[in-house]
Amino acid sequence: MAEQKQIRLKIDDREVTVPAGTLVIEVAKRLGIEVPSFCYYPGLSLQAACRMCLVEVEKAPKLQTACTLVAVDGMVVHTNTEPVRKARRDMLEFLLTNHPLDCPVCDKGGECELQDMTFRYGADSSRFVELKVHQPEEKWSELVYFDMPRCILCFRCVRICDEGMDVKALGVGSRGVYSAIIPNRGDHLECEECGMCIDICPVGALTSGTYRYKTRPWEMKYVATPCAHCSNGCKTTLSVRNNQILRANNRDLSGFNREFLCAKGRFGFDFVSHEARLKFPLVRENGAQKPASWEQAVRIVAERLKAIRDRYGPEAIGVLGSNRTTNEENYLLNRFARATLGTNNVDHHRTADYAGLAAALGEEAPRAMLRMEELREAKAILVIGNEPSYQNPLVAWQIRWAVRNGGARLYIINAQPIKLRRRATCFVQADEAEALRHLASGGGQLSAETRHALQELETEIRKESDVAIVFGAELYAKAIGDLVDFGRQLNGQTRYMALGDYANSRGASDMGLLPEFLPGYERVSDAAARERFGRLWGTELSVVAGLDARAMLNEAGEKIKALYVVGSNPVKTFEVPAEKLARLELLVVQEIFPTETTAVADVVLPAASAYEKEGTFTNTAGDLQMLRKAVDLPGVRSDFDILRILAHQLARLGLGQPFAARTPEEVLEEIRQHVRGYAVSLANLLAGGAEPVHPVLEADPKAYDVPVGAIFSSRDTLFSSGSLTRYLKMVRSVNEARLSYEELRNAK
């Protein structure tokens, strides 16, 4: 690639060298020189509507807008002369003509860009004596409110909805002083309810239904932590007051998602304080669940687990883990199952075949895995399966950014006409596995028309270099091998990202919640791996691969006598009849809310949510991030503490050893030292950054396979998230949340 031409210019008597094509406002930002603006926003089209960024350029006949002015070699710019300051005062005087000046009650008070600029540049009087134009506040949805007199017509909201989200739910109506932002359905919004328009608004014109009139910014503490919902791992900043989360945003651009959050990330935090939360243990007595103390509940679980193990053997016990619990909790659960209970019947709801991708890549994995930040910079992208716009919204955002701002070419193979096809260079509607088989080997059961379309796609994509490939649960085992074989035929370095469903779907797999794998995808059949983890955990591990989730559930009450479930709802997720689980001699469930599974459990242990504990999550791209505790809920315990207490109780009964680690930090250190791919640096992690993790599966990829139905997506939407869905009050309040996955997709 040719080196980009560099130019030199001077701003406020400071010389600087920048790439040709850089905007003057960005050059000033690099130098730490403030050039105020309302309408300018990086990554969006240039508007030049607010005129606040006017600067003086030598030899130019008049002041220039820095947000549209491209720096040229030899340019001399002044940003703080008297004509510039006067122009900014005059523009503020115009902007305040109809502004209601209701700062004491405006939700944007203390965070308002107009307020800040008025303090810095504004005059203390106005020449306008006309009455202000007043319009009543409008409710566009349960989540978005609009106050027209506060609006300064910067058009940020219109552009972010159109260009960033590809929704086009906002526009401008009327003319002159009566110009106003209007929603796409007259008096209400019909959109993805992401709330991007609220956060990008520089004033208080657009406000949040979850936060308005509740508190002031300086009265809250701010906790930056990964979102608790989908697998993309967006950083969200929770605003907390009096042990209550009042809002979520990412205005500090602290994560790889930068300004982006979807509806669940921005508004889906209220489940934490839902009145239905489990707050004390429940123990079944005489056919009915009754409240119990923690001591009583843990003692009953320990005694009955030991009794079942002694009577039937460890293979009679099954353990179902979660893709919402932390890496540290998943690691401890793995140890609890294999070392304490002695069973390899360990699994979870697998929403993507991460093990299959690791097996197909082998030693290539560390350099062939695609990170979320890298997707944004990709020049060629192939999407196979999934519906990123609704299932992995940050992935869709990064793809749209790459296409819009980087000129990336997008190729899509999907059985359905997904939304991203509107941005695609080439879209082929076909069964994903069959299409891939055709690309890899010329096989596949496809129509002549589809084969021709795939040949055209293949011709174009072979012209690309360094292709980024993202794929969903439609591809697993052998199909992923076909995908990697095809990727190796492409030019440059092909990189891959498997798309899962939930906040720690990748972490659950990496930590070994799989019947045939130990943490880091080391096989239970590998004697060296068994010996190493056995020595670390203080026992001899079983060599026999366990049952997968469906097999355990099918054998409930027969081969499987006890089932220990952590953060999962198999009755709903795996569609197993509750009556079948009721045949178990012991069913223990650690959960946040009552579910169809807790209803038939013998013991229910109330667990803390992701916003109530510390630990780490690994997103679907292998980005490891730290969770930060935001609030406390009396009565619940983290899954980490529950497992520690239970292991200690079982050790007192002569089964296994107590866990020496007392904090998630200690377990993370053990993971860093002993789990392949997780030897990350702590400095960036502790500072709130993301570290790449890529375990390597050294075995022959052809030896890896999974049972049919073991890997499947729940096909959640922007308004649903597994068992948490029913407890997201604000998200579920919008009209779009009432649509099914198919209805939502077809409506767009």
C-alpha cells in the first residue's frame, strides 16, 4: 500500500504534520485546541449547520467552517481571534432565540454542549424581544421523548439513524423557525429503539424514558462494564445512585463499541431491580418449594449430591453451565464438576461452535481470529448465516462503518434476506452449509440459479485480500472445516469470527463447559492435560467423555439421577418437558429469576446478575474484558461464592477439596497461568481495555465433531435476550418488542 502523503500547516502558531485530506477540526483536536461544534460528529456526513466551528484562515476572504475545511499544505489557521470569538457569540445568540433556558429541570444539565459553549463564548444579553416559539413535549416511544424548543437543528440524530443505523426513522419537517425533527410514523417512532439519537444529541431535545427527571449527573457514580446481554461485549457505563441503576450509555467512548449501544445495552438494565428477582433460597418439602436459609439449602444440596454419587457413581450426575456467568465462575464450575463430583457430564447451551473453529484453525488461531475492533477496519467482509442486525448488533454496526467510512466490500450468504443485504456488494440467498460445501469443493445440493450466483460471488471475493469472515450457528463441525479450507484459498490473511448469542457464550466454551474438553480446549482424552489439571485441582480426572446437554436431559431420571443447573433454563431452551426433569432425584438450580426450570427444582439458589459482581467476560470475538460491580442486592450470592461454599461443604463430607481461591482475581490468575490462550497482560485489562484470547486446539480438525442439535441459536432480537426478556420492562414496553424474530425481520 502506498504511503499516504503528509502535509504541514500551522494552527494558532503551532506547526503540525498530518495526512492529506484531514479536516481542520480534527487537526485542532490532535493539538488539544478546542474548536467548538454542535453538528460535527466523527464518522457522520459533514453538515456545517451550526456554524460554531468558524475559524480564520490567512488569505481566505471570510471565516471558514473547520468541520468541512480540508487542511492543505502551508495553510495558516487562527481559532481564537476576535472575529472568531464574535462569530461564535453571534451564533449562540441565534441558537438561544427560541431555546427555553430551562436548565434547572433539563436532563442534559451538567452535560449539555450548548450550556458549556454559552458559558465560554455566550453574551450576557440578547437583542431578540420576540416571544419564543413553544411546542409541547412529544413522546415518540416509551424510551424516547422530544422537546422541540430545545432542539438546535444540528441533525446529528437524523444522520446517526440514517447513516449509522441504516434505519431512517428521523427527518426534518417544516421550514424556517418552525423546522423540527420528526419521527417516521408521524407522532411516534418505528425503529430499532437503540437510543443513539438520545446520546448523540448535544442538548436536551431528546431524552430517555428510563432517566428523565430522576437525578442530576453529578449525583451519580459511573461504572463501566460489559453489557449483560448479547455476545458482542459492548462497554456500557452504568449511572448509579443510591444502589440503583438509572441509565446506561457509553458517552466516554471507552470500549471498542465507542458510541454504539443497542436497545438492550442502553435500556435493558432494569431487570436488576425487578420485583420478581429470587432473593432467598427455596427448598422443596412435601411437594412444595419453601423459603430456607443459605446454610440449610447448601447443606441439603451437599448431602444429597454425595448420597447420589455414593449410590450411583459420578456418571449419574450432570452439570449444565451458563453463557451469562463469568469466566471465573465457569472455570470453578468445571472444576466442581470434574474434580469435586468426578463427572464429565458437563455442557451448556452452545450458540456457536467455538471449539470447531479452534479445531479447524489449529496453530493458526492466534493470528486468524478476527477481533471486534478489526472488523471495523476490514476492507472485504464475508457474512455467512446469522442476522447480525438483530442478533449481533455491534457486528452489524462495525460492518456498516467499514462499508460507509472505509469503502469495504460486503459479501453475504444467507438463507434469509437479512437487513445487511442493502449494503452488500453481492448477496446470495441459499442454505449456508450447502453453499459453503459448493465453495469449498464444488458439491452441495443447490439449484442452477444459486450455483451461478455463488460463482459470481466467488469470482469477486477471490479478487479481495485479507477477507474478514463472520458466521453464525448455521455452520459447525465439518462445515467450519469447509469454511477454513475456502478461506485458505483467498489472498492475504483471512480472519474469522464465530457469532454466538450471549454475554459469555465464548467464555463458557473456552473455560471447558463441554463434555469432551477441559479449559482451553484440551481434550479429556489427553493424558498430559488430564494430569496437569488433575494435579492443579488435587484429584485424578476421569478419561471418559461425558454426555452433552441434550443427552443429559434425555436421560433425566434414568442414567442421570441428579442435575446441577447454573444460570440456564433447559425446560425452555432445550424444550425438555418439565415433567421429565421432575423425575430426577435431585434438581438444583442457581438462577436470577424464577423460570420454568426453577419451578420443578428441589433446591433454588438465588444468584447475582452480571451488574452485581466482579469477574471477566470473553465476547464472541475473543476480547476479554473485566466486569465491574455496580450495585448490591441483599439476599443473593454470586455464582462464584455459591460454588465455593458448596465445595467447602462437600469437602467436609469427604468429597473433593475446598477451593483455595477466595476472590475472582485469584481464579483469573489461575486461568492466566493454566488455560491456553488466556496468558494476557493485566495492565490494559485493569484499565478497562480488552485483551485478545485465542486458545489453540492442537488435535486433528477431522477428529472433531458435535452431535446434531448440540449447537443452535436462540435467534434473539434487539428486544429479547433469553430468560431475561420477560424482565426487561422498558425494552419490552416498545411496540417493536411485540414482534417475533420473523416478523421483525420481515417488517424491515
